[in-house]
Amino acid sequence: MNMEGIVKRILSLGADEVEITRTTENIVAIPFKADEIGPIKLTKKTAYGIRVVYDKRVAYTYYIGSEDRLEEVAKKALETAKASSKFEDRPGLPDVKGSSEVSGLYHEDVVSVVEGDLSKAIEIVKRTVELAKENEIELSRNDFSARVIEYEIVNSNGLSKEYSSTFVALTIQGLYGRGSSREFEFSRSLKIDLEGLIERVARKAKDADKAELIGTFSGEAIFEPPASGELIEVMFGNPIRGDQVIKGGSPLKDKVGSEIAAKEFTLLDDGIKPEGIRSAPFDDEGVPTETTEVVVDGVLKGFIYDRYRGHKAGKRSTGNGFVAREGYPPTVTPSNLVVKPVKGTLEDMISEIDKGLMVTNTIGARLSDPVGGIYNATVTLGYLIEKGEIKKPVKGVVVNIPFREALKEARIGAEPVLPYMNAYAPPIVLPKATFAAKK
């Protein structure tokens, strides 16, 4: 019995609403070193999510396996729902028809690799090894992976949707003397800028080898992409979520309509970004994705919601109900966080800094305090800037920034823009930074 048949079957047993999702992933993973490729691993996984509503009682269950078990698991979910507490303010399952148009999510070259033609993937791996030798770096832990993902959702309100997407990831660990650099490249296709990737790895590994410790000072911090994307993801990823706003865990909860950043700062949650890492035609609840204005010209415009939190806040879903953790139901999750580029290259922005540090690689940024408004991280590779010039690479520096104050005086560059996971940002300059040598 197919998914639609199972939905009808569980309804006939007394359920008020039923939702079933299927996610199938076909993955090729190729680990490699300078002189060794493989072993190559091919895997296929299908996971089902089942949500059953009975008299305002809700149960969600999840399993990895074949469709043969679907009816049995769905029946158990119905029995679990009957034994659960009532969920009085829960909205019904969505019945939104249609999907958003998103370009570049599916590429046949990736499908060919996953289906067994590994020639283009091996070519990418071999070229990576060649470029590493040309740039005089040693390759350590490196991985290439390609995957094809199918997502399907059916519910008792007549909603039935599906789409397929492709995804490629290349991870490079480069060594030079005592220095190292780990870089990532994410793409929807096999079109990867290998030269640019290896150049970044080589430059950072070589500079890390000669990086120095420095004393404490104050100045401006310029975040080099993709570190600028990490900054945005860490400091905005949770505060813009509707669930955090509702429970009072967001520092932005009462700030809609207020100026929270410099006029040139605009932040979007863009679920329909072409070839975006987290783009999709609809979210995991079946609601069409969209571009949500979070901050425009420095003014906070709103937040992102899934169906339940939108209902609770008196808002509509923004198409941000995604499964954030395997085995859990959809919750409010950012799609692609995009900072609108403004003007100037990285070099242009460096030339405007009298005293400061370029933040290139960090660890511990996730220990920052978005609620309190404090960004804190250890810079494993940075560059000391004096009178508009880079003086030397540095390491072991703890950077501390009162983020909310500094953001009101931020300067936003135009290029380059390199993604950090799902965050896309150009160079960002923040004042009021303190840099201290790590003890």
C-alpha cells in the first residue's frame, strides 16, 4: 500500500488527520589522500516520518526502512496519539497547494555519479590532488560526496507534493609545516571552483605556519568570508526563529520596526535562492518557501515561522518548517541566510581600517551569547591590520565584540561572498572589538 493508501487506512481507524513524509538519499562518498583514493562507499537510505492527530492529541514517529512497515508503524502512532495529552492550540495540517519555483536544485551530472558513473567524481579528486602539489601543501583528511535526495509529503487534507535535489560537498584538509587549514565547498552540481578552493587552503595553511601571538588591543574586526557567514549564522540563526521569539528567548522579540543595525545592513531568509544550500520548493510541512525580509536597511522587519509557531504568534508560516534533527518533527529552521552585498572588495575594506584584525578562521564561535549580544571566539588564523595594511598573520587571539552595539556601525562589503553552510555574506566590518592573547 502506498503513502496515500496508508493515510486513508489510518483515517478509517479513527484518526482525524494524518501526514506521512518520505526522504530517500542515495550517496557516494570518496575519501582520499595525496596517494590514495577510497575506499568508495555507496549508500541508500529511506526514512519515513508519520504524524497522526486524534482528538487534538498528536503523535510523531520516524523510522528508517522500507515502505512495507509503514502501515504497522502508522497504526502504532495512532495508538500513541490516543494516549497523549491534548494539544488545544495546534493548527490543522496544511492544505496549501502549489510550490515555489527554485532554479538549480537538480543536476544530472550529480545523478550520473550516484548511479555509478564515477569518472567525473574521480576526475575532481585527482585534480584536487594535482592542485595541492602545485601549491606545495600536503593533503590530510579529505572527502568528496555526492547525493541525490527525494522528498515526498502526503497528508489527509489532500496535500501531495514531491521534489528531487542534488548536493555535492568537498572537504579539504591542507598541511604546510606546522600550519593547517580545513575548507569546505558546497554545490548543487559538479561545478566546483577547485582552483579557488585549493588557493584558499594553501594560503591559510602557509600563513598559519608562520602566524604569531600578539598582545591585547582594541580596534575593528573585519570578517573575511566565509567567517562572515559564520558570524551571521551564530548571531542571527536562533534569534530570528519564531519559536524563540514566542518563548522570550530572542533578544529581538520586541524590536520589530526598530533600527537594530547600520542602514546598509539587510538580512534575508531566502528559501528560494537559486542553487541555495537550503533552498527547496516547499518546506517539510508542505508549505511553499519564500524570501522573508528579516532586516531591511537596518530595521528589523520580522521573523521566520513554521505552521504551529506562526499560528501561535498570529502569523502565517514563512515556509521554514524543516526537520533540523533526524528523527524529530519539523520545527522553525532558517533556510539560506543572505546578507545583501553593498560596496567594496575585501581589499578596499582593509585599506579603510586604521587598527584592527581580519578574522579568517575561528573555533568556539558557537559559544557566543546571541541573547546577551556578545560575540566571542578564538581566532586560529587572523591578520593584524595597521594603517590600512596587513602586517602579519596571527593566531591564538580571543575576539570579543558587543554585537548589538557594533552592528549599528557595521560596514558591509560587496565581494567576495562565500557560503558558510547556509549563510551567505560578504566581508563585514564591526567596530568596538577587543582582541586578547589566549592564555
